[in-house]
Amino acid sequence: MYDLIGDVHGELDALERLLVAMEYQRVRGVWRHPERRAVFVGDLIDRGPASREVVATVRAMVEAGQAHCLMGNHEFNAIAFHTPDPRGGDCHLRPHSEKNLRQHQATLESYRGHAGQLADDIAWFQGLPFWLELDGVRVVHAAWSPEAMALVEGSGVRDGLDWPMAFPEAFDEASPLGAALSEVLKGVEWALPGDAFFHDKDGHLRREARVCWWDVAPGHRWPAVAMGPPSLKKALPDEVIPEDYPRLRYPAEAPPVFFGHYWLWGEPSPLAENVACLDYSVAKGGQLVAYRWAGEQRLQRAHFVAVPSEGGGP
């Protein structure tokens, strides 16, 4: 069975406390459980103080057969940040802008003096899967989107070891491949109605919102389906979604699906009978959360395990 673990974001102390709470033990330098395997939903890095150590911990578990790890949007961004643009010019696939540098700064500090290890870990990131299906359970970083996944699979983007250089369009959200990967790794975003906007957790102005892709449709009200901070809920008019928006639904009979990414708060619980987010804002004073899956179709609140960050509280 599997223990599915949310976004760690460089919080090594919380990760180790969570593993201890789930009765993992460090044996010969690797965290192990005699009967279970861990599955990390991605976003091991950035924000927290120990990205290098978190990657080393998780990578050791994966390479010892004790865990699986998906790619999150922060690993995807890191690949692009450290990969020269093959189309020429003195730039990278992710520009070294002030905004992008600030988002990645904690990771750069963590690897200071370890340039060789950083390069090796970036290469390891390139081999991480974008999603997984494991013995009746599905895992993705942000959105289980069959259409986007089909486009990614059909592109051949992962057929070579050096796919970032071969497929620079993967990092361009204006391209079909880039848009599909953005949906899988960052979620489904819809334009907000009228002049509505909000400021995200980093203070950036947004006119699009991530939505509950497992159950959102015309007729639903914006505040009920938008995923984001309280400032987003307050900014949205209490209006129904217009008829020209699509209906999105994750079927109740489909395998349970787990993901991270959305910076939730409060007591961990399923979002639907077979849908669960595991990101509860550990890098912002929240909790690091796992779900101990035992084969059930209907997810149970009692199967969540959480440890608070050292900061505690929103």
C-alpha cells in the first residue's frame, strides 16, 4: 500500500517528523517501511531552507525502491531555469527575471557550494514522471486531465534523456505542448469574470483562477469553484459561471486521485469521495500532509496524517 505525501518545499524537519509519525525508519541512510511505499506528489524544492537535503532524502528512497516521486511545477521550473535555450541567445528556458529568481532563491542558497550536486539533481528531475497510476490509485501534481495527458504522451517529449533541449516548446505555455503540461503541473485556470482580480500568495496580480477541475461547470458559483487564498474568494462576484465555460468532472467511479499544489488550509479531508489534495501550505506555516491509502475507493478523513510546520498557523 502507499503513503501519498504532499508538497515538501524544502521543509526537511517536517518531512522527517511525518515519516516518523507513519512509522518509517532510517536504515542505512534510507527511510524505509516494511510494508508500505511513499509517493511524493512533487514540489520538493523552493521556499523552505533545505531543498538540497529534501531532494537527497527523497531521491535515496526512490533509488532504494522505497518511494515514487512525481515532477511538480517547481522541479519543472528548475529544469527550465538551469537549461540554456537551444534556440540561441544568452538566455535560459526559464528567464532569470527578478520574479523567477526570487521564487528559486531558497533552492540556490541550499545548493551553494554544491554546484555538481545541483546539476546532478536537475538531471534526476528530468526523469521524474508527470503522473502515475499505481495499483488502483492515480497521482498527479495538479490536475488529472486526460486530454492534456494524451497530448503530452503523443508528443514524444519524454522519449529522450535530454528532452528539455529537444522540446523547448514544453516550457512555452503558448504552445499546445506547453499548455498541456501547464494544466497537468499547475492546474486548470479560467479567466475571471469582468474586471475581477486577486493577489496570489506571493503578491502577484491575477486575472485567472485555478478551478476545482474534478467538479466545476456552468451554473456553479465562482467563489465555490475557485482554488486560492481568501483574497481570491473575496474578489470574486457571487455569480454563476456562464454557459460558455466547459463542464469538468472527475468520475465518481474512477480510481482515487491524489495531488498537491493548491496551498490549502485547515483540517485535511477529501474534496470528493475519490479526490484528495495533499498540499496544506507547510512552507507558509501550515502542515505537511500524507494520506495512508489502503486500497479503498471512498477516501476516509481518518487516513490523513499531518505534522505542523515549525512556524505553525497561517
